[in-house]
Amino acid sequence: MKRAGMLQQVSDFSDFSRGHWLRELLCQGEEPSRVQSSPDGQHLLVLQKSRPPPLPRVVAFQRHGIGGADLERNWQLPQPALVELLFLQSPVILGSWVLAVVWEHGRTEVWHFVVAVGWQLLQTLELCQGARARIVSLCSQGTSLVWCEERPPLDTHLDTSKCAFRFCVCTRALEVGEQGVRLGTVRIVLHNSPEYQVLASPQHIFLVPATASFATASKFLLIWHPEKAKLTITAPSAGFIHSKVLRSSNESDFRKLLLGSVGLLSGLAPLDIHTSAVSNSGGLLLVSTKGAVNMVEPDGTQRHIFDLEGGPLAQGSPVPLKTFGSILACVLPGVLYLIDQNSGRLIEKKILSMKEVHFLESPGEEDSIQLLTQTGIYSFSFSKPEDSSTPELCLVQMVFEEACRYYQRRSLSSSKLTVEKLKKGGVFQAPVALAAILQHSLCKKQKPARGLQDTYAKLLSTMSLELQSYLSLELLKTCVVCAPESEVESYCKELVEQEVSRILHSDMDKDNLAYLNSIFTSFPKAAWKATRSCLQLQQNGDGLLVARATPEVWKKVLGGPQQEEVGQNGVVPLFELICASFLRFKPKWLPSFVELTQQYVSISWAYGSKEGPEGQVPLYKRALGVLARKNKRSEADDEMELELLLCSKRPKAVLQALHLLIRLKRWQRVMEVAEKFSKLSPLLNKEIFTTLLAEFAQHRELDPYLDTLWPLCPAELTASGILTMVLQHLPHSQEDPVPFSSAGNHLTIGLLKPLLQRVVQRPCVQDEIYSDALQSPTFPPPAPPREH
């Protein structure tokens, strides 16, 4: 971003032909109605409207004394008023541009300037076809003219309310060739319409209501797309409303265009437009009477840019607007505003000693603004000549703005904390120190460093590495903006990695979490690689997943704002973001990652702590939630659900996985899970065994695995308890009794015999308790020796 510098005078009119006359003209009691410069900046046109004693006239002042006749046109009253002065683009033969002087009744004079000869009249033309037509607004786009003209009704006694739709919008090509100037045929864009002011951007024509006499028409804007022959209806308060391609002249009727949208338009608020202009990016700038500056894009959307100070704007007092690159310049009486139209940030507010200011064209100087005043032409540079590093001062400003947000969150006061209050307040030393360090390290690259306080110098040595990382990150962002399309992807990967690393090492608040969500959504693959790099995730020689991240980073990954704290706005916690990346790019690693995170939870938080993630929703359940949000379910997802349940090693999750495997009839896997997890705890062992014993009683699928199942029998189960459990789970059948069933899948005592023999032959629990005492050689044990 650029920052404005000094206002310097570049001309006192001495370099203009008849400069003294120009000075006298501008210093009269009444200001000229309009001042316009040629595209090359060599000619200055001054339009004075009709007011006695001087007659209305157009005067061209030539710069740098090239020589030749000057242009000066006077006209006697009651000749129609002059509507517009237009510089038309790229005539093929007669130079780089021509000047069209258009009068109200459609008469047009085309002039061009020849070096050493001066201004010459090429041709006089008639734009309008009807003798009673009157042009109210005119603009040019390329080699075509677009205007709004009034066509009064033949019956002058009609009610004015019935004559509201007496205007039409027309277009006509104007071509300059060797044989002179040729006009194309008139084409009607819109007829039977209210009065519109037409404004041209490079690809579109904006139609802004000129008056509020007709209620419905003053609530919306029209945008004409010449290449598509399409008209778009948009309202700043409601956005895009309707769009229609005009295939014939019958479809260009204003009332037919609004036929399907009258109900919606009737409920809108009237437009509040004080001044309108077109930006160099092709958008329409609107200034309301309250001082709000808005941008209407060609697609019909509106964006708020800035609010000018000073209260309501007086009607009839113009507000000059002009864009220079991404900078919007706006002049109120005695005040110049420079605004970044992309971010809406005020770059500089300059108090001017002159009241009337006109913007001039400054070809080849996009980093400066040229202003015409009564005392001369002034140039306002965006950057100081001795300090060409434009982004640096903005970095210092960002420090204070970020500090304002931080202290505002911690403050109990409702008063707004501004950057100015922060700089003046003696309590807030941290942002002042950081800004001084940042500015010192930035300036030392180009000129000798200014002396720092001892405290600041110590801080600079401590945070030098972080500062270098921060500056390289800002430089990389600049490279992304300026890079060609072929290199953007590689820059984005590096930028995403640095941004993810930066956020993981800073406070994980709601804003940072929302920013991370946008990164993972916009650059999923780059975000996945950045996550692997930050956590240092990799497989060791045994195929196990390992990570070498610090405990602070793990706390950001596993903790941070939870879903109920973030709100239902689509923002998900970081752990869920990482799990979704695993499912997309490396699904086999997800169960190992969840198991790994559970190990770090036990290290970072005390058991049962409400601050830790396990105090709310277990991590494996959060990972299962990410899996459940997948659009399409597959067999691999069923296997993933099993692995996530088992990797948690929680009894309920293990039993849930066991029941899922039983439902899928994967008996080999059932026995592997039972044999592995029965060793974790006696209670889990009992639950697993009783579950499988119930299955054994119902069918014969587990018979091949009985040698593995019977050793899992808990020590406290007795033979009678086992038989009772078996009888409870026998299948209910209407056929023969079970011992005499004709089917070959019935349960027999022979199948249970090995288990019952193990239980009967097992030593009694009480015998095990007293076995040590019974096997002692002496009873009771000898007394301990006495101490003297």
C-alpha cells in the first residue's frame, strides 16, 4: 500500500500559452463551471457556462508553448447550452485523439490539434435525428457515443405525470478516417424511460437516475453491457435484481423491462446519490448526501468503501472524485481524502488552503495526483522520494491496529480504543516498543539506523529471528500479488506454510481460527503439506507415525475454541480441519494420528481436566464426526470407523467396534480384537467374553475359534454362571427342542465341555488368597528380633 507524501507546486501557469489569462480566469469571483485536461496532459480546457456579463465559452490553454492557434469558442444567447466535452479514443489518421464539443440540440463539432498549426475543425455533425430532441447526458466508450435524450410529446397540454417516460438512451458510432468524420446509424438502447445520467466504464455503461420525480425509477440503477446487448437492474440496497438480453427494439421498452420486477422494486428505499463517477477499475462510485462512499460493480453488487467526515453534503456543491490506481481521491471543501478503494483504509487526510480543486490527468505518473487550483497546478505524491519502501510504514501501522484489537478485547470499557489513543497512552508500552523496533529494522536497510533505547535494543536482539520471519512473510505476500500466473501456485504453497506456522505459534482466537478455515478451504493441498511440516509428521522405521512438534503447538491443535464457542458459522476447530485433510490426502494415517494425539493430551493436560479436549468430547469421537460428514460412504469408511474406535482403547469404543464386527460377521477380526484388548483390563475382558459367549450360544460361526475364545474366560466366572448365560441366549425356535433338533447347527454339551473343564479345574479364588500362608513352613511366623 502507498502512503502520501508532500503537496508540491509543479506549475504557476507560466508554462501555459496565455498563462496570465488563465490565472485571471481562475481567480475571478466565480469559478469556471468545468476544467478538463487532454489525455496527454498538454492542453487544458475551461468551460464557462452562460452567465452575464461574459458570454458562455470554451477555451483551450496549450502547455509548454508548442505553438499554433488556440481553441476559443463563444456562442450568443439563446443558442442551446453546451452539454459535454469529450476526448475520443484513437482516431486512425489524425493523431492520438480528437475533441468532440456537443451541444444540447445534438450539434457536434469535432476538433483535432496539429503541432505548429493548432486546433482545426474537422467536421460539424448532427447526433439526434429528431428536430425536437434534447440531449441531457452524454459519454463515450471507445469510438461510440452514448447519450440520453429527451423527446417531448407532440401534445404540450398533456399532464406532466403522463410524460415522465419521455426519454430514451441512444448510441452511435463516430469514426474518424481519411475522408473525415463519419457517423454510424442511431441505435436505441432504451426508450420510454425516465431521465438518466450516462457514465461510461471501459466495458459497461451505467445509467443513474437524474431526478427523483418518478418514485419507482429512483430506487435502482441500470447497467448496459454493449457486447452482450444486455441490461441489468440493480439496487444498492438489494444487489442484483434482474438481467435481460435485448434482442429487438420491442424488448428495449423501459416499462416492459420492469414488468417482472415491479413488486420487488416497490419495497426498496429511494437512492441517495449526491455525486457519481466511474473508477479506473470499471466500477461506479457513489457518494450519498450523508458522505458514504460506495462502489457498484458491473455485476450489480455494492461494496462500502469509506465514510467522509463533515456531516450531510449540501446539494449543488460538487464533490470531485478520481481514482489513481487503487487510490481514491476525494475533495470536500478544504480537505483532500486519499483512500485505498480495495480495503477502505484512509491513507491520508490533507487540509488544503484552497476551496476549489479540480483533478487533472497525469499520464505516466500513477504514483501522484495533479490538482488544479487558483494559484497553480500541484502534485501530490503517494510516497516520499527518500523513502521508496511503500509497505514498511503500513507494517508499523498494523502493529498498532492489532494492539487495539487485543486491548479492546481485554478492556471492560465500552469506549472505542483508537490508534491515536494507543500511541498517546502511557500504559501501552508494548506496541510502542514493537513499532519502534520494527521501524528501526526496516529503515536500516536503506539509511543509517537511528539510535534505539537500550531496552528496545535488548528486545530487538531477542526477537530478531521472529522479526525476520515476519518480514519475509510480508515480502512473500507482495510476491504473490505481483507474480505472474505461472508462479502463483509455488508462491501460494510457501505462503500457506508460513501462515499456518505463524498462526500455530500465536494465540488461537476466533479470528485466527476463521482465517485457518479459509486457508484449508482455498488451498487444501498446500494446507495439508504445511500441517505435516509444522507437526513434523512422518513414519519411523517400524511404520509408526511420529511427530516432533512442541507441546505449545499440540495445545493449539487439540485445544483452542471449541465448536460451541466458535458459533454456527461454518468455522470448525483446528483438530477437525487436520482430520479432514488426513481423510482427503492420507486416510491410512488418521487412526495413528488420533492415537498420537491422545498421548499428547495426557502430557499437556491433567487427567479429567475440563480445559483439555478430553474433558469435553473425546478426540476419537471428533474424528468420527469428521468421517460422518463425508458425502459418500464406502467400505473403506467402514474400516476407518473401526480403526478409529479401536485406536481410542476406550472400553465403550472397543465394545462398539466389536459389535460392528459381529454385525459384519468378520469372525477372524472379532477374535483378533478380543484377544488384543482383553489384556487391557479385567472389566473389559469380562465384557468381551460375555458378548462372544452370547454369540456362541446363538450360532456355530465361532466354533473354529473356540481354542482362542476359552482362554479369555475371566477367573470369577463359575460353571453354573456360564451355563445360565448360555441358556439365556439360546435361539428361540418353534421346531424340535434343542437337544433333539434335526438341524446340524445346534449347541451341544460337547462344545462347552472344554470350557467347563477349565473352570472346574481352576483353583478357587480364596485358595489363591491364602496359598502363600498355607505353604509357609511355620505357622504363625516367627517374631521379629528385639531391638536393644
